[in-house]
Amino acid sequence: MQNSHTETFRTGAAAFLGMTAGAAVILSLPFAEKNFIFLVGVPFLFLVLVLAVVRIEAVVLLLLFSRALLDPFLEGTRIIGGGFGLGALINLFVIALTGILFLRTLQWPAVDGLQKSWFFYLLFNAAAVVLSPVPVPAVKLFFNLVTYACMALLPFFLIRSASGVRFWLKALLGSSLLPVLAAHADWARGGIYFEDAGQRILGSFTHPNILAFYLVLVLAQVFLILKTPSFQLSRLQRNLLWLYLADLILLLVATKSRNAWIACWLFFLVYGLLKDRRLLLACIAVPPFLLLLPDVRDRIKDLCYGTGSDSASRLNSFAWRLKLWKAGFEAALRENFLFGHGLGSLKILSTRFFISDAGVGAHNVYLEILFETGLAGFTAFLAIFASSGAKLFAAFKKTALGPWSAVYAAALAYLASYLFACAGDNMLYYLSFNWYCWFFLGVMLCAVRVSHDESLRHHSVV
């Protein structure tokens, strides 16, 4: 009976998706005249969605191995006020993928409060869309946030055992190889010149900062695998991973992203405090040696200039951010403090409180959320990390000497690193990076669940 129900669902879903794909191809033909990617991309997306009905794991792997490479292509497909294109279809695809997994089981998996935290945060953001003075950017950002929640939930549908955790961590690491190769290619040709920082690399992403935060995430994954005994690495595999780790650090330096540098240092510092005190010595000793590198030294020296108090003067990026944050926070407190000014509104409304002709991004997730969704949205956002951090920390304390302790320590260290990065950049807009970030955090929370289940089975056998 169950097999019959599953086959009926698959047949019906495939038929529906096939008809929808045909209609979508017809509707996309006018746009295909200007950009051939529409002619190929739309039917390909629906073909993958049909495949998802049959083999969902393969589709998730395809997403992980491709999304970090697609930004340069997707940027040229935006058609509605420059806001929507094939990227929006990929977003809808991820949402549909999560929906298919839900329909297969007709129940949400046990996700330790993660779905509840995300539900309330998205609810406040949906209300903020209605209030927003910029509807198109607001809707776009809202659907981006929905996909982040979906990526965090996907591992809970896919992982049922410790071997599943290891498989998806290896898949995440494997998916980094092509983006890292693209970063090396960009480095070899000299990168792109930025007026405030000189030559920087961005690889397959649209800005060096996005590549930098992606590299920090991959660094965390490599370090976690190296420190987790259950991966049972051979000597060759271990040596290759240490070399990869060193390579990632060199690429991170080449991005010239100071915020990401500190976030990376913070990851190792927090891991050292939680798990391996030897790392604390490295965290103290290594930074002075990094100052010998011209790229690092010049970026640090930049902070000593352009610190004037006049907003019209040429401020360095950090001094400029401080002025923006002070003005934005005061504006957030003056009105609509409880529910905010509307999603995506800070940039356009920043012209009221900061000297800028076109408006500026917040460069601070906390300020942006407080300004756009008010105290309600701000509290809901922090609740996502508070609930996740509490689960990970409780599991770490419970298994401080067990095989999973390195996993929990690395997850907590990365959580601290991400929260720090949010204080200095427009992290919510870095869509492809956030997909990998939230999928990784979802896998980490799955590790808590499966290790708990294994512990219960062990005690029941005893």
C-alpha cells in the first residue's frame, strides 16, 4: 500500500511538473531572444525537479556542486527591474524540493526547535515585506531568507545515521574543489582592482568578501574532518587535507577581506578554548607573522588613515561603517522600533540619515534587521542562533571526551565566527554562500540528533 501511494505520488508529481515545465518554456521564449541561458536553463531546472521526485539525494548533491559556480551566469538573467531572473527560479526550486520531501513523509522531521525559530523569523519578515517601500527588493530578500531556512532543514530529511553525517560533510568538502580552483584561476590572472584595496580575488562569486566568507566555511569543514576520529583518515588523506587547509588560508589572504580574516581567527580561537588549548598559542603567535605579508600589512595600515570626523571626508571603510551604524541605529530607535521600516528599506531610507546619493547597505546584519523588521524580527533572528547554539553546547558538554566532541566544538566555533562576520558585512545578501553555510549548520544539528539516537540504542542494548 505504501509503495502504491509512493508511485502514485511520483507519477502525479512528474506529470504536473512536466506540464508546468512546458508552460514555463513557452513563457520564457521572449526572454530567450535576449539571453540564450533562458532557453536552456528553464527546461533544465524543471528536468532536475522531475529527477528530485525520483532521487532526491542526487539533486541535493547537484545543487551543492553547482551553486557556488553559477553567480556570474545568473547575474545576466535578471529581467524584472533587475531583481529577478533564473536565480529566482533556482530559489523556488529549493523551496519546492523541501516541499517534495515534506510530502513524501507528510510530517516535518524533529529539528530541535530550528523550524520553529525560522518560522517566527520568516513570519516577521513577511510582515516587513508588506511595510516595505521597495516591494521588489523586499520580495527578493524574503525568498532568499526562505531558501536559507530550507537549506538548514534539508539535512534533517536526508540524514538518518552517523554515516549520513559523514557523507554530507564529505559532499560539502568535495563541492568546494571547483570554487577553489576558480579562485586560483582568478589569482593567477591578477584578480580585480578595487580602489580602496588594490587587487583582490573573487573567484566564481560576485565580490571578494563572498569568496572570503565561503573560504572560512570550507576551512571550518576541513578542520572538523581532520579533528574527528570517526572519519578514519589515512596518512595520505590527512596530509592532503592539511595542504588544502594551508591553500585555503593563502586564498583567504588574497581576498583582502579583513572581516573574514578576523572571523577565521575567531573560529580557531573558540575551538581552542573549547577543545584544544594548543591552538590558543597559535592564535597568539601567527598574526604577527601574517603582518609580514604585504597584502595583510597594507590592509591593516589602511585603518590608520581616513579616520576624520567629517562624513564628507574620505574615510577608511571601518570609520565609514562606524558613522553609518551610529546614524542607522539612532534612526531605528526614533520610529517603528517594534516592527521596523519594512524589508529591504534601509538602503533607500539611508539617504535620510547618512550622506549618500543612492543609499548604502547596512554592512551590519544586526542593524539591518533591527531597522527593517524592528525588535520583533531582531529577537527572532537571534533566537535561531540561540536555540542552535544551546543544542550544540549541551551536546558538547555531554560528550566532551567522545568522538563527536570535535564536531560540536567546530560547529560552535563556526557559529561564533558567523555571528561576528554579521557585524561587519551584508551577509544576508550573499545567497550562494548562505546556502552552504546553513546546510552545514543543519548537518551539525543532525549530528546532535543521530549521536543522541546512537547513545539511546547503545544503552538499550546494554
